[in-house]
Amino acid sequence: MDTIIRCFSKRTVEEILSALGTGDWTTTTIQLLEKASPISLKISIRLIREGRYQSIDQCLRREYRMLCHVLQEKSVMIFMRVPELYSWSRTKVPSGSLVSWSK
């Protein structure tokens, strides 16, 4: 428990990753964190830290607003990249794969 508190009480995601060091469960944790989106990790840590001083109602409202903002930004990015993601023929029929949320 002391290791968890020591590592996850750091201010930034980068500090948390460097504090984890080596070990059986820490290696697995580092691998999982490195697979996640850096932006989502930073948003999550900020929501958790600021949520400590808020009511559950305030936390849920804040999380909902953040989610709406992220989804709006994601869809804008996808629509802006449509010409890059599809190659169009003269008949305007797209050839290529559909856009996935993981890109």
C-alpha cells in the first residue's frame, strides 16, 4: 500500500510513471498506462484531483461537460481528416476503410 501511495501521489503522469520503477505489478501497470492516451490520463488525473473537493453532483456535471467536449473535438477532427482517410473516384464512391474511434 505504501508503494501505491508513494507512486500515485505524484503531481503529473510523467512523475507517476517514473516513480513506479520496476517490479512485477509495476511493470504491468506501466505497460497499461503507456497504452492509454496521454491526454486521457492527464484529464483523468485532473478530474480526480479536483473532484476531491467537490460534491458528487459537481463531479458528475464536470465529467459530463468534459466528455461532451472531448467527443465534440474528436468528431471535428474526424470530419477534418475525411479527405486524408478516403480516396475518391470520379463517381464520388469512397474506397478505403471506415474511420474508427481508436485513430
